[in-house]
Amino acid sequence: MSDRDLEGWTIAFDLDGTLVDSAPDLIGTLNRLLVEEGLPPVPMASAQTLIGSGARALLAHGFEAAGASAERAQSEALFERFMSDYSAHIADGSLPFEGVVETLERLKDRGAILVVATNKRSDLSELLLEKLDLTRHFAAIVGPDRVSARKPSGVHLREAVVKAGGDPERAIMVGDAAPDADAAKDAGMPCILTTFGYTPVPVETLGGDVLIDSFEDVEEAIDGILSDFYVMRALKF
């Protein structure tokens, strides 16, 4: 294995639940709004079922979990309050998952292009990654506002890879939930899924190519996928 054996490959990462455990601050903002609205806060354990589909869905599901109607959470003013509070507290308790920094550094040393492909708004993604000193690892940070279609569309992944300077035909997705798995399938990309992220359904049912229990297992999963890729290519000739 050469020192730069991942040159020509792009690894696309989801953000919340994959790179960063952002539940403390997302649920923290939700709970502050619930209390302001005279509703009970939701337990942190709710994060797995509430996070993953964007701020509006988080508000709707959070209000339902607190015993209110989802319609009550659809106010544009409430959404703006959520975004303002979350921006102010975006990295109070959020941290990279164990092994993230070391793994990203090794992947870059091996020549891989790294890109973030997230349904989190790009400015918020950049703010969070900057505060956690993770921005330096990525060639591009691509939220739904920077592509023509968001996950679960494969267009999101393919356009994100191109924006990072990579080839969508040589790219791998790393995520934690259905939008990641579905987008990877739609884009024709292999998909690695974490078992420690935010998904309301069992991750085993999402159709990922490889499941990992620790971020430190990302490299081994990538190596396995690439081994299969080169074997299949050799069999065609």
C-alpha cells in the first residue's frame, strides 16, 4: 500500500451524527424554545429520533414530543428564534466524535479529498466546524443551499464531490441516517453508516454497505470498499 493510495478518491461526510455529536446544542436550543412557549423540555435521549431532517423537522417533532401540535411549530418567527439561539450556542456542548480528527488527518495524508455533504445550512455548518477546528480538513463544506437538490437526492453528493474537486465515480459516502444511505444509493456511491448517529429507525435497515461502531473504523471500511472496487474492475478485463 503506497503512502498516497487514496489519491483520486473523495470521501463525503455527513455532519450531525457522523462527524460531530451536535445533540447537546440542538436539543438545548429546542428546549429553551419549548420552555419559552410554556411546554416541557424533551430529554436528551430524544435526540436520536428528533435530529437528522433539518431544523424545521426538529421543531415540529420536538413540539409533538412535548405534547403540542406540529402546526404550532411552523411559525416563521419561531424558526428564526431557533436559528438565532442555535447560532449563539452552536458549539457549547457539541464535540467531534472520538477518533474524528486523527482519522481525517490520516485520510488526507493518504491523498483523499474530504468534503462535508450535509442537510444542515452551509453557514451553520461552517460556523460549527470552524469552532471545532475541523474546517481545515475539508476541500468544501456543502449544505443544501449550495446544491440543486438536497439529500436524499444523489445530486447533493455528486455536486458536493465536484465542488471539492473530486470525481463522483470515485467517491464514498459516510453518514448515519436514511438521507445519507438513500443519497449514496441514488448517486451510485458506496455508503458507510455509523451506528452511533441519529436515526429513528435501526441503522441496519438502511442499506449501507458497511456499518461501523466507531469513527476509528472508517479507514478499514474504506479499504474494504476499495479492495472490492479494484477486484471488480480487474474482473472486467
